[in-house]
Amino acid sequence: MSLPRVLIIMTTTLRSVCICAFVVWVAGCSAADAPPPPPPAWEVANPVVPLPDMPLGVSKTFKELPDPPTPQRVRLGRWLFYDTRLSADGKIACATCHRPEHAFSEPTPHSTGIGSQEGGRKAPPIVNLAWTLYPHFFWDGRAASLEEQALGPIANPVEMGNTHEAMIATLSKIDSYRPYFTAAFGSDEINQDRVAKAIADYERTLLSGDAPWDRWRVTKDESAVSADVKLGHELFFGKAGCNQCHLGDNLTDSNFHNVGVGWDAKTRTFADEGRSVISRNPDHRGAFKTPGLRDVALHAPYMHDGSMATLLETVQHYTKGGNANPQLDPKIQKLPLSPAEERALVAFLEALTGNVPRQTPPAAFPD
Ligand code: HEC
Ligand code: HEC
């Protein structure tokens, strides 16, 4: 074969190789360039978002937690928190009683759960619960973590009325939940621990801060609060001694005290025995966990039984020295407060309402 002929064959071959390669490349590219299928409506309604920044006044970080929340677990937990399918009749979600606009509490003395049944206690707010001085959850501290707590209401006969097994069976039938369990936990298994963890992580991101009180106290903005609020602050941390129990960023010692709520002087009994049922210590009769006070103005009525309608009523309860009873906490004493000072304490409590973007329920759920 002559040299030119060899060259012609070689260049032709090379050309076909190039054309083939080009065709393969174009085919490959067009597959890669094809727009991905649009995300389902529920994902658009609840995308993965970064963990929130700490608001002014919260001196903690997620990093200091032993197992910090992840954005994927928080997204999944947000769905689960608002999803009524976790209850036996498909009508009650955590958010039925823990409503975002009331600091995840509700404006009623008692909660109404499945089949319109009423419980005996007020739904507490869920803000800044990621960090607590003691791991006490519920008014009587019967759960030791948010994970343990989250499973309680699902199987509580007057709350969501379900069993854990039935709840897992229902969720397991919703195929479109599976990719989000994979994103959150690495595999698509749906089990109690994962449901609890995801809900607890969502709860950890419910924050309150940047209140007028923080802007005055932390950033020294003198115009952030009124003179009444400043006087209320002085009383709260001074002669009224409120900070003996309401302390730290969230204004709670997360411990138990009897301030006399629910004591009936005639029958000498408590409507609710509180902590003593759990601790089996009679000294703890009528004792309840000190509630945090951030956003307190958003969720009247007050106390574990919702028996006080206004903040002024709560302050006056302390002015008169609580309700005398055999287990009354010795820190509760009659207070020498004038009506103007009582009003200043109320103004202080109102200045604890945070300025954090309000949570909303997801508009769509995996179906
Ligand atoms: C029917 C109303 C109702 C439903 C539904 C409900 N809760 Fe509650 N929640 C309450 C009440 C009432 C309490 C206080 C009960 C107690 O202390 O004994 C409470 C307490 C809590 C607490 C304790 C807060 C603290 O400071 O100790 C958390 C956290 C909480 N609920 C989260 C949830 C989650 C998560 C769900 C859904 C899985 C849920 N709740 C469903 C009414 C409800
Ligand atoms: C001995 C500890 C202690 C002291 C001191 C104390 N508190 Fe409390 N506070 C509690 C406990 C415990 C509760 C819940 C009691 C219950 O529900 O039975 C509570 C409840 C409250 C509530 C209702 C919050 C809610 O979410 O329902 C307000 C408001 C409040 N306290 C403000 C004050 C003020 C103001 C002072 C000072 C005048 C004060 N506290 C002093 C322990 C204390």
C-alpha cells in the first residue's frame, strides 16, 4: 500500500472515531442537560434550609449540642410536626395544640385532643428548648429529652390517640416520605427513633430572641424599651426576686417549684399533684417546672392549668405570696410591690416578645 493511501485510510478512520466520539458526547450532554424533573409540590413547600442564626439574646449555639440538628432532619421534622396523619383519626398534629402564632402554645387553659377530649394541663410554649439547665420536659419533667417527649403525645389517648406501631405503619405506606428519611438518616427505614429525632430537631430550631428587652440589655439601645420596662427589669432581678427561678437566656431554671397553683384550701388537696407523681417525693406535691418566659405575652392564659387569664394576674399571685400550702417553695414570700410596680413587671414581661421570623406550616405534605 502506498504511503498516501495509508494516510487517507488513517485520516478517514480518525474522522469516524471523532464523529462517533462527538455523537456520543452530544448524546451524553443532552442527557445531562435535560432539565431535571421539577421537585414535587411538597418539596417546594418545604425545602432544605440552613439552620437559623441565633437571635440577639440567645448566647448558645447548635454546635455545642452533643448531636446538633441537621437541615435535612429539620425539614423532615417540620412535616411530621404539622402532619395530622400521625394521629389515630388523621385530624390532630403536634401543631394543633402547639401553634406557631402563640409561641407554639395555645390560647386555651387546657388542650383538646382526639375526639374532642380535654386534658388537664396547658400546652407549654416550644421556644429555645434546645438548651436547658436540666433535661426536664413536660410540666412534671417526666421526659428527659425532646426525643423522648415527642413520642408521648402520639400514643397519649387524649392527645393523638395512636399507637407507635400504627403511626409507623401509616407513615411507611406514604412512599414519598421515604426519600426524605434517606436524606435525613442515610436509609429509607421509617421507625420511631427517626420520627422522634426529626421532630426534636425541628423543635430545636424554634427560637425566640431579639426582643425589645434584648435590644436594650445587649445592644444598649436606650430607646428600645420604656421606663416602665426598665423598672420592671430592676424589680424582676431585684426586690421581687423572680430571677431566683426564672433565670438564664430563657428565664427558667428548668427545675420544679410549688408556687401554690391548684391548691384547694378547703379540701387541702392539689387538683394536680405535679412533680411528686414522677419523683414519688411528697415534698414535690404541687410542684411544676418553671416555664421559660420568652414570648410569654403570646400565650395567655397562664400556669400549668391555664388558671390565670392575664400577666397582671400572675404578677399579683406573687405579690400576695402565692397560695399558702404545706409544700409552698420558701422563695415565695409576700412582695412589697405597689400597683405601679406590678404594672412595670407586666411591661417587662411584654418586652420579652421576640422578633424572629414566624414559622408557618408547610403548604403541602408527601402523599
Ligand atoms: C392535644 C394537644 C397536644 C398535642 C396534639 C401535642 N401536645 Fe405537646 N403538649 C400538650 C400539653 C397539654 C403539654 C403539657 C403536658 C404535661 O406537661 O403533662 C405538652 C407538652 C409538650 C412539650 C413539653 C414542653 C416543655 O417545656 O416541657 C413539648 C416539647 C411538646 N408538648 C411537643 C409536642 C409534640 C412534638 C407533639 C406531636 C408529636 C405534641 N406536643 C402534641 C398538648 C399537646
Ligand atoms: C420559686 C420559684 C419561682 C419564683 C421566685 C417565681 N416564679 Fe414564676 N413560675 C414558677 C413556676 C414553677 C411556675 C409555674 C407554676 C405552675 O404552673 O404551677 C411559674 C409561672 C410563671 C408565669 C406563667 C408563665 C406561663 O407560661 O404560664 C409567669 C408569667 C411568671 N411565673 C412570672 C414570675 C414573676 C414576674 C416572678 C416574680 C414576681 C416570678 N415568676 C417568680 C416559679 C417561680
